[in-house]
Amino acid sequence: MSRDDMHGGGEWGFAKCLWSPAYKQGKRNGSWLFWNNILRVQKEDVVIHLRGKGHKANFVGYSIAATDGHETLERPPQAGMWGYATSFFRVLLKDYQEFDAPINLHDFFTVHKEALIAYLHKFQTPPTNRFFVLQSNRLQCLNGAYLSKCDEELLSLILCREAENNLAVVSSHISTSEIWRKVKQRVGQTQFSDAVKKNYHFKCCFPGCKVNDPKFLVGSHIARWVDNPDKRGSISNGLCLCVLHDKAFENGYFSLDDELRIIISHKIEIQASNVFIEYLKPFEYKKIDFAEILPDKESIKEHRFRCKV
């Protein structure tokens, strides 16, 4: 979750990226948890934006991480008081979605006070990686909590979903239900992708492909997420492919038969592609590398039908 008051300017502006100095002023080795969190962000993570201070603080929307968090020598055009740094932490963002109505932080603390206190008390020691604390029986934002962790339970309260304690939902916030659905879908897709890659031992299953770097691997759906809700979470509906073979599979350059052998497209425009000629055609009828959980035949049949292979 991002409490973003740093504008940065241009491509370093709000909803373009998250950034911070890489160290505290005068302390080259000095770190700060809520800056270091940027390095923990992984591509496709969901980032909830909290902007403003005091009674004007609102949850305003969410973005998707377009890259992993990293350290860079590039500089924001408007570094402000952080201009002392020679390097910065940064993660690029994409697909910003604004909430239909801002969710006021003060209202959030008021409506969900009991649930939030119970949330904090469930930890053996007070969590240090959250944006709020309880002091003198009062919930308040933690100073400097620029980027903090937001789990599913906390997210459900922010988006005013029914919690286990059946707290009332603020009617003006019900419009965020669609946002909740999209965020849950993103989280589910990420979990699915990780499980599929693990099932194939983090190696592209296309015959002859030696790519085993997780950054170049994709947990691909066979039957698409939107087409077959019943198979969304099933590992058997996934293939671990490198980025090239994933794109080829998605666009119908090849599919699989019931024996898990490569079958290729006979569309003229596809067969004329250099990618098809060099990377796909030589492997026709060769079997994919097997995993612990084999691909589902019904999902493969659906892919063949959709791509007309």
C-alpha cells in the first residue's frame, strides 16, 4: 500500500511509479523499512494508494506493479528534500484505477475501529510493517509509513467488504465492490502463476527450450481466466512457458494434442512468421516436458477450439 505524497514529476509522478531515496541523509548505510519495501515489490503486485494527510487523507485507487522494485541511478526531476541521494529505489506502475468515491481514512478508522484493533492484537508483537498504529486507544497513521504491507484481511476492511464481525458497510463505499473483484482477480492470477511455475520446476515446458530464469517464465492459462471460471485456480489448467512461447501459445501459433504433443497452426499469416519457422515448426509432434500435475485435456481441447489449431 502506498501513502504517496512524493510527486516527483513526469514519469516519476503519481500512479507512474513508487520511489524513495535509497538511504537516509548523511547515512549511506542507513535504511528505512518503508523505503526498503519498494525492493520487495514484485511485478503484478497490487498497490493501494493512500494520499493526503490528516482529515484529508483518502484511499483513492489502486495500481499494478509493472516491474520488480529496484535501485536506480536515475533521478526524479523534482526530488525535493530527497535530492541529496545519489541513488533511488523505484518500481514502475501501470493500469491505475480510481475508486468511484475516495475512502476517507478518518472514516475508515471510525467505522472499523474494533476490527482494526482486533487485527493488530492477533499478532504476538505489534506489526511494524503496517501504515497505522494504536496509541492511547486511538488509531492513527504511522509517520513515514510511505509503503507498507496490506494483506487480504486489511484490504477487505479498506474496501468495506463484509468482515467476519459483520461490521456495517458504509453505503457510499459499496461502489468499490468492482475494485475488490478486480484486485482479488489479480491476486488469484499471481498465486496461480506461481503454483504453475513450481509445478514445472521453474522451467519452460516447450520441447527443447532451456529457459529456467523465473523472470522470463509465465504461468500461462490453457483455458482462459475469463472463459472458464471453474478452472481458474486449477494447476492442471496451466503451462509454464517462457515469454516467447507464452505469447505464441496465447495467440494460437501452437497448441497441444491429447498426448501433450505440439501441434502447430496452419494459418498462412502465422506460418509466414520467422518466429514460427525458427522456434515452433521444428518441434511439431514433440511432447512437452512433463510436470507433477499434467495439463487437463478438457482445457487443451478448449484452447484448440478457441485458436482453431
